[in-house]
Amino acid sequence: MPGTEIKTLQVPGARLHYEVGGSGPLLLMIPGAPADAGALAGLAENLSDRYTVVRYDQRGLSRSTLTGPPADQNVEAFSRDAHDLLTALGGEPAYVLGNSGGALTGLDLAARHPGQVRALIAHEPPIPELLADRERWRATFRAVHDTYLGQGAGAAMRKFAATIEGEDGPPPAMPDFSQMPAEVLDMMGRIHGNLDYFLAHVLLPVLRFVPDLAALRAGPVPIGVGVGVASPAGVPVSSALALADRLGTKVIDFPGDHQGLGTDAAVSAEIVHDTFARVAATPAR
């Protein structure tokens, strides 16, 4: 994104890579693992005329390096980083958008530090602990982890993809790498480099997250829950529907699937802006 500043922030145990661009009220974008800030670059570009957009790599992923040995990371650690980053940016309450696992970070941030969040959009948050068949999903994700230990990242990620696409869904289509710009190829290389860390230290602890629903319902932060209209009935969509029901809100339809914020960035940006504008016009609870 033209005019983007690349910065770092030292936090306990890690040095966060973050990118700032645009002008207007603060908008913090949180990608889910194993992706990084690059996954939301197109969305940021489409919103930079209306917001000061901050994107970052969560700790241990891509350019946000750990200052100690690899260790398991949970949502509380990730949301503490988001809190520290917003504090370093001056303490202004921010609009927050989280995609996938990044939505879990946003939910925990809104529960623990509601004064830092003007409004939150949680796009397809995977929260299997909210589902009636949570025990089955615990076993499924444990099998993904065990497959990683026994067969490596490639086989494990194929199992992991089925939890997003639905167990009866088609395998993910192979992208045409020859048509991809250099920055996308660079991002895909970083994501590939994140797989071992994601599977070894992030997958299981993050997917045992349970949001503080009582705090979120009672708190002042308006929360929108987004679902891609082309997303199959995997864990993210089922979780989003369950979360919206628990919070007493309707889901927001976004274009595309679980990756729609990136693949349909222009349309998604208008939905994000319209949602935040509507929230800003609604009296606080």
C-alpha cells in the first residue's frame, strides 16, 4: 500500500512487525495464523482513504519474531500483544477487524480491554468450543497435530483444510502461481515458513479458546460477526453462527469464502466501512 510505514514494537517475548498507512480513525486489522499482515493488504488499501489502518503479524509468525525459544501461544498472549500495540499507538480506541484466528484475538481484546475497542468485526472466528460436537472437533484437531508430528506439515494442513471446507467439501484448488504478483508470492512463502510453528505451537492452544461471552454481552463494544456467503459449513462458519446466536446479533454476509476479505477486498471494504459507520451512529449500550 503506497505510503505505508513499516515499524516494529518490542513486547514481552517478541518483536512485533506492523504496518501503518492511510488517514482517519484507527483501524486495527488482525490476520489469523498461519497468515500474516499481507493477507489483508488489499483490504487495507481499499480502506486507507477513510482510516489509519494498522496491520501486523502475530507473534512467532512471519516477521514478528520471538525473542526466546518457540513456545505454545494462546489467544490471551495474542490479545496482550494487540493491547500493547494499541497502547503504543497512543491509546486511541480503535475499530478492530479480525479474520479467522485473528478474530479470536479481537474478541479477547474486546472482553479484556473494552476501552481500546470502538467496535469489532469478527470474520469467521473458529471457536469449536462453542459447538455442540466440540469433543469430536477436539479429536479432529488433535489428529491434525498428530499427523504433523508423524507425517509433516503438508499432510497435516490437508487435514486442517477439511475443517474449514467441511469434511465432504472439495479439496482446495491449486492457485496459478504464474499469475501472482511478487508481493503475493512473497507472502505465500512467509506463510509456508509459518506452518511448522503454527502446527506445533498455535493450532491446539488457540482452538481451545472460549470467549468471555458474559463480558462481551455486558460490555460497551458493538460486535459484528461476519460469514463468507461462499463458505462451506466448516468450523469457522458453524462457530460464527453459534457466536452470533450467543451474542444476540445477526451475521454479516461478506463475499467469497474464508479468505474473502483478501480475494474480494473491494466489496469487503465497503461492508466493513458500512458496518463501522452504522455502529458509530448507534448509541452505546
